[in-house]
Amino acid sequence: MKQIVYNWLKNNHLFNFEHYKRILFKQSCLLCASRIDTVKNSNVLINSDAACKACLKDLPWHPAGSCPQCGLTSNGQLCGSCISAPPDFDITHAVFLYQFPIDAMMQRYKYGNSLNLGDTFGKFLSEKALPERQSKNIDLIIPMPMHPQRLKERGFNQAIEIAKALNNSLTNSTILDYKSVIRQKLAPPQASLPLKQRVKNIKGAFEVKSDIAGKRIAIIDDVMTTGASLNELAKTLKKAGAEHVECWVVARTLPHK
């Protein structure tokens, strides 16, 4: 019997295993601990195995009326900054604002050994952001690269784990690619640096190792703060011949007022 079950689990890709898993193993909301199937709310546009519909409704969703290029607050048109000094990426698509409880969840994911949240964030991207982007004919999905020493310290690349979950939801020919670009420069963490120092800090950090000429690329990252790292990567990709570069992020930080 043990071998039969093992073989079934090994080949569960032949079945809709997620459907049966939800039936057999009822899950609790990671935010309020309610059983996910007991809280009803029809005003939510996304389904999740991680949170109940009531909590989903209260999450800090990224507003639709934002600048399409940088993701900051706007009237849905290009903001003044993107008009006067356009970034090297063409579009930014974020699922959430980097506010509570998303910020706490992200910290737990990156520094609290909660790798399962990578799957949750990837599903959020696939269920809310991806349908709006699939029509853009993206060729490659490239997670934000991490320097080997930083990867050794943390043990995993949070962007890759999110991208893997996202990739599982793809139904077209888009390719998950985490080998074509490397991070060749080890620099101090960006989080505590002002914008000008971040730009200087990240300059020349990436190198493209494969032919990406003419490709339409989506960069995957967890949080977009100033956008310095994403912009440097987009600049590097375009210099290597990429036709179009988008930023797909779980959360977008808004400037402090």
C-alpha cells in the first residue's frame, strides 16, 4: 500500500492534485486563522488557498489608477517623473502596496524561514497580475538575480521561488529563465540606502549570459521600493537587445509623505 501511495504522489502531475488537496486538507487563513471555506464574501476578485475572502478583501491591493510605467500613485496615466525621466523598464505591475500585513508577510518569508509564502505570493501574481499581462506576449520570465555570496547567506532566492509558483500557472510558451542573467557585483543591501546611493550601488551589477535579442521579458521580484535594482536590470537587458521589459512585483512601496 505504501508503494502504491508513493507512486500516486510521484505522478500527481497527471491529475488535478490541488483540487483534491483542498478537499482533503481544509486549510486555515494565515491571517485570521478562520477556515478558508467558512468565510463568504463575493466582493473579492481573487481566490487563494492562503487567506479567507474576508482577509483578502482587506489586503492593501495596488490601486488600478497608478502610473502604468512605475506603479506610483497617478490618475492612471504616466506620472510626471516617467515623462521627464523615463525608466528603462516599460511597465510595472504590482499586486499589493507594501503595507501591513503584506510587509510583515514578506519579512517572514525572506527572514523567517517561511518558504511556503513564496508559493502564496507566486499564486497572487498568477491569479491577479498574470491575466492582464499574458496578452503582452512575454517570452521570458527572469527572477531578480542574487549574488552567489548573498544566496549562500540566505539559502534561497526569494524571487526565484515566487517565479516558480507563477510559472506553474502559465499556459502559454513563456519560459522561466534564471540562468541568462547573473548578478556579478556584490554590493551592500539596498534597503537602508537613499535613492542616489542605491543607483550608484547597483550600477553594473548584472551581466547577460545568453542571447535575448528581440525578447519581451518580465522581471519578477518581491518588492519594488525605489526601482533602482529593477531599472538597472532592465537597462542591462535592453543593452543586450531585449525589446520590451516589464516589472512584475508582489508589492510596491509608495513614497513617504
